[in-house]
Amino acid sequence: MNPAISVIILSWNGKQHLPACLDALAGQSFRDFETVLVDNGSTDGTACYLREHYPWVRMVGLPENVGFAGGNNRALAECRGRYIVTLNNDTKAEPDFLAELLRTAQTDPGVGMVAAKMLNFYEKGRLDSVGVGIASDGLGRNIGCNQPDLGQYDGSREVFGACAGAALYRRDMLDQVGFFDDGFFAYYEDLDLAWRCRLAGWRCLTAPKAVVFHVHSATSGKMSSFTVFHVQRNKWFVLLKNWPASLLLSRLPLICVLDLAALLLAVLRGRGLAALQARIAVLRGLPKVMRQRRSVQGMRTLSTAEVRRLFSRGEGLLNTFKRKMWDR
């Protein structure tokens, strides 16, 4: 009999994080789940470690690192659950994490995504994410990031999407709109997926009692050249694939101003080459992105007015500029 939930975990040379992550899963109050771990071309002995210490984990070994997006896609083919939970390897979930995600998803058949409450691993009273929102320039933001957890997000509410570091997705929805875009490799793949889901009419709720502690940027490094390249490339992929044409044209001046600011700051902080390469990659990827756009817009059920209402409120130009100087 197939399990209710399939948990997908990716690991790339992250063996040191696995005990906390997997032991927390083993202690879940909800038991009807399977765990599929993708060893994304690790060289740190992850595969042997799993076989010895966690034989209940189904491992998918890959010869090379295919990224967060590609690794999750490989894992999905092995999953049997009606719901898919994506979970970073550098996390530690509270015992009711899976139970609360599932309970929230089952409140409404139109809910295709559920966002967990992610807290900082080292400062447990500080928020990491309670979902993903889109600002006035259309770029993604982790709601609540770096705020003290004072109970301000303790009520379940609708948000644009879920941070894939700890999220639940309805399998029926993924069968309709697809999973992550392999071409993103890492960063903004969850925002891109959220756009496709929302355009197709699916909703996202938060599950504030589904708590997980997260070591932020443990794998790629905060604002490394790797991060700058993928964030500043992928944000354009998201815009070009998913935005209604009239909305994109009306906000393009603001988007370009903020993009130029991000480019200049990258130069000042020694990441100029990565930022420039990101924009060259966008130009080279345009033919493929435009083909993808036709497919995405073909599934769209929302009007442009309905899409506008999905944007976060209270995001003035100054706040947007401050937050998006590094785009993440």
C-alpha cells in the first residue's frame, strides 16, 4: 500500500547534517510516510553512511550533482505518496511536522502547497521563512525572514507559495503543472513552481505548527558567486516564464532599475563576473524560456487582475530596494 507522504531530501557532501535531519524524521508522530534521499554526487561517504545507519531511507545515488531542482525531479520518480514533502538536509523537524503539514493540506482540496514554519537552527527564536511572497517588483522573498518569532505568524493563512526547504505539495497538482525546472539548478525553483501552481488556480496555506529548524545557506554559502549567478539568472527566468505580458511590461522599468542596482552592488562586493554571466545566460536561454512560457500560459486560469492581487502588500520601493540588493 502506498504511503500518504513521500519525503524528499537532497544531500550533496552534507553527511554531517544527516543525523539531526533523519533522526527527527524517525521521531515523527505521523508514521505513514517514506523517505527518499538523493545523494547528489557526494564524495563524503554519504552512501555508505546511510546504508549503515539509516537502512529505512531509500537512497537514489547520482554520479554527479544535478542541483536542487534536478535532484528533486529524480526523486519524484521514486515517490509513491499522495503528497510530496521537500526537506533540506540541514533541517531538524519537530515531531508533529508531517502531521501538521498534512492536516493543513486536507482542509481544502484546492490547497496544493503548504508552507512550514522554518526557524533558525542556531537562534531558535528567529524566523527563517513562513512561506514565499512576491514583492512589488515581482521577485521572491521569504516571509518573516530574520524576524523574531513573537507569534505574529501563528495563525494559518494564505501565502503566494512555499519555501521548498520545508514544504508539502499535492501530487495531483504536480501531475498537472510539473515539478521543479531542471534548468534552474538551484534558487528560485520554488518560486517558479509556485507561480505555475497559482496561475493554474491552486492555493498555498501556511502550517504554523509544522515547525522545522534550518541552517540557512549551509550548502552553497551565503552570497557566494554560485548564489549570485543562480539567483540573478533565475529571477529573470521566473519573470519571463510566468508573468502575464501586460503586467510584465507595466512593471519592467522598476524591475530593470532594481536589477541594475543588484548588478552594481555585485560588482562592488567582488561578484561582478558572476552577475554579468547570469545576464548572459538569460539571453542565451531565451528561446527555451519562451517555449516554456507558452506552456505555462496555456495552463493559466487566473485573469491579470487576479494575478495582481497575489502580490504582497506594503512593499514600498525603498523596502523592495533594500531587500533586493542581493536578490535573496
